Amino acid sequence: MKKIKAHTLRAFTIAFILLLVAIGYVTKFGLGNLSGAGIDVVSLLCPLGALSTMLAAKLVIPRAVIALVLSIILILVFGRAFCAWVCPTPLIQRWFPGRSAKAKELKIEAADMVKEAEGVESLSTAENGVKTSCATCSESLGAGKKKWKPDSRHAILGGSLLSAAVFGFPVFCLICPIGLTLATILLVMRLFAFGETTWTLLLFPAILILELVVFRKWCKKICPLGALISLCSGLNRTFRPSIDDSKCLSSSKGIACKVCNKACNEDIDIRRPESSERSLTECTKCRDCADACPVGAISFPLLPPHNDKK
Amino acid sequence: MLGLGSLTFIESKELCRPPGGQDEDRFVALCLHCERCREICPKTALSPAHLEDGLLNMRSPKMDFRQGWCDYCTENHDGVPQCVKVCPTEALKLPEGAMPETVIIGKAEIKKEWCLGWLLMGCQECVRACPYEALEVDEYKRPVVIEDKCNGCGACEYVCVSLEKGSYISGATDRAITVHPIERS
């Protein structure tokens, strides 16, 4: 049986969450949306929204603080999984051209690597040196000791929070692609339910498309919510990608296979974390690397394997 | 981001907010647009504000007295407004000891040219609907709002037959009695 690809699974998860929100919109439970969801007095808030509102109002809101703590716990357990499995933005971006070409390229490259590996097997063990040096780098994988580097997203995060504090309203919410997506869904529903027409129905998708077309790398370069999550996700230890060195073409056969690195939407080189452009902190647990790996050496175990050093 | 923030200086239309959202500055600062108040309202009296209501008001909840009116949840929830209860950021928060009579969502206004009562057709729907005796009829049986008693619950606007139920008044674009937000000082 063909295994379901992670990106299909992600699309289903996101669609399911959007469906829940849509059901919430027409039912009387007050489920809310991704800005703030919950039942009765219990709620989970967008951490960026919770911070912005408290800064904007210069108040400490107990329920918002509880929601913030809850988000931090979730981030500690799941890291940046929100970005791949809940946020609708990457799903929308997938509709824009350019994605499928990359997937095809990867598939070809993965096949090439397997072929090369078959060749290597019959060759001498001259490349053993490379092998061992690679085995050592895998040790640092679990640790992710690479220093955290602030990037443009963090600057925008700072700007949004500062702006919220100065101008007294959660500024980023105005242009947040998640909010705009959910609002557009609501407006379409209301258009059909009540015949409610408004220019907002054109404005929101327009801003959304503008953002995601002009800033193709929204998630990597702009998104302050992702930046906020990445501030805590460095401490995440569960569900981290783990490489089975005995299977990995790079560590077991010394082949310069970089398929996992190329598959990674966040530009993380999980094979060589010390030279990776971005650290494992940014991993969204999207599982694209596990899918792309020609030998299936990558898994996302609940707990890091024992042989991984702290 | 700071540029976006300055959008706050563009004037936004004043809106009738749900109970507990009467301090507009506080409300705008705290509302996260999570839609929970709108969803939970037992009388479906809330709808999302649009671009037409002002750039910064987009997606925030406003009273929609065409869909429902606000009984402060006295009917089914012992007077605990559900919108206030679920609001996760306290953007909707009632002052201590708040009563329906003291939480002023807005004030009702009658557009005399559109009102069947004022056209001497004897309509008194709004007077009958008002739970706070804030509407009376004058000597010609025309409805009159008693400002001091009106808290803007919207029951009058909800039942007003102008433009509804087969009623047509030339030139009318809205109900004859509508609730307006009180002017911000």
C-alpha cells in the first residue's frame, strides 16, 4: 500500500481544523477560531495576540496569561508543529505555482542517491573516513547546540509588539494571514447565509494574496507568530527528527546525499546541524524530510533515542 | 509595522458594542477577533464589523439589531451575558455590579419620516417590545423615546416593521427606529 505523504496528511489536518472553525461559526458553542479557541471560560489564545493585546491595553489579563502558559507548554511538547499542521498559510501557498517542480526534482535526486549507493556498495571502503566523520556529527543532532540567531521575523515580532504598545491595538492582527483566511471563510459563509455583502470580502483575500505572492518566504522571513514560537521551541525535545545512522546514505555509505536538507521547508540540514543555515529550533515537524529520504532513515520519535547525547 | 499602527489615526465609525465593550479604546486594544462572543450570543445579536465600519473595526463584533437584540442574557442565563463570559481577553468586561439598566449599548432614535406610528398609522410595535419602558406614545399615539431609560438593547429596532413584513416606506433605507452608539467624549 502506498504510504500517505506527509503533505497530504498536513493538508487534511489543516482542512479539518478549518472545518471545525467553520462549524464553530454557525453553532452556538462559541468555539472561536485560531485567534482564540475554547469552550466556556477555558480558552487557548494566539500567543502573539495575547501578548499584543496586553501590551496594547497595558493590562495583565489573567485568562490571557493562562492561555500564554498553555501555549508555551504546547510549544515545548510539539515545537513549531503549529506552523506545519495547523496554520493554513502554507496550504494556501501551495496553490501558487513552483511547489510541484521542487517535489519532482527531489524525487529524481532521491532516486539518484539510491543508485549511487548501490554503486558504492560494490566499491572499496576508501570512503570510510567520510563515514566516521559523519557519524560524529549525528551526535550533535539531538542537542541542536547551534546558537539561536534572531532573523528578520524577530525584528518584525519586535516591531509588532512595539507598535501594539504605542498605538494601543493589536496591529499585526490587521494583516495576519491566519486571521485574514479565517475571516474570509466567515465572510463567504455570511454572504451565502444572510446575503451580507461587504468590500471586506474582496479586501481580505486581496491582502492575503498580496502578502503571500510578494513575500513568497512569508513563513521564513516575515511571520512574527512563527518567530514567537521559535523563541520557545528551542527547548522542545520531543518529536524531533532523528536519523537512523545505519540506514542513512550519508553516514553509512559516505554518499553526499542532501535530500533531507533540500526537502526541508525551513532550510535545516538535520544531517549536518553544525553547518546548517538554521537550527532544529525552526523544525516544524512537517515530516517532508522523512518522506523525501530515499532510504527512510528519518523518524520523529516521541523521545530522543537513547544514544543521543544531551 | 509602525506604519500600520498609525492607521489608528484614521477615523473609525463608532459602533454599538456588545455589553462590557463600551470603553472603546480598551475594547479595541483587547479584542482579538476570535468570534467567540458572536458565536455564543443566544439571540444572534452580534455580527462582524466590515471595512464599511472603519479600517480598524474590521472583524470586531458589533450589535446587529436586525438579527437579534440584547436581553443581557436575563432570559436563559440568569443575567450573565454569555459574550462577556467567553471573552478570553476581557475585551468585554462589565463593571462591578453592572445591571442591564446601567450598561448603555447605545440610544434608540426614531426616524420620523419612516415610522408608521409617526405617519399616523397606529403602529406601536417598538413601544410594546421595549423591556425598559423607555418608549411611550404621545397624544397622537406616536412613539417617543425616553432617553434616560433607554439602554440600547435594540428590542425596538428588532421588531420595527419598517422595511420588514411587507411594509414599504418610500425613501427608507433602514428601520425607522435604530440604536446609535452614544457619542464618545
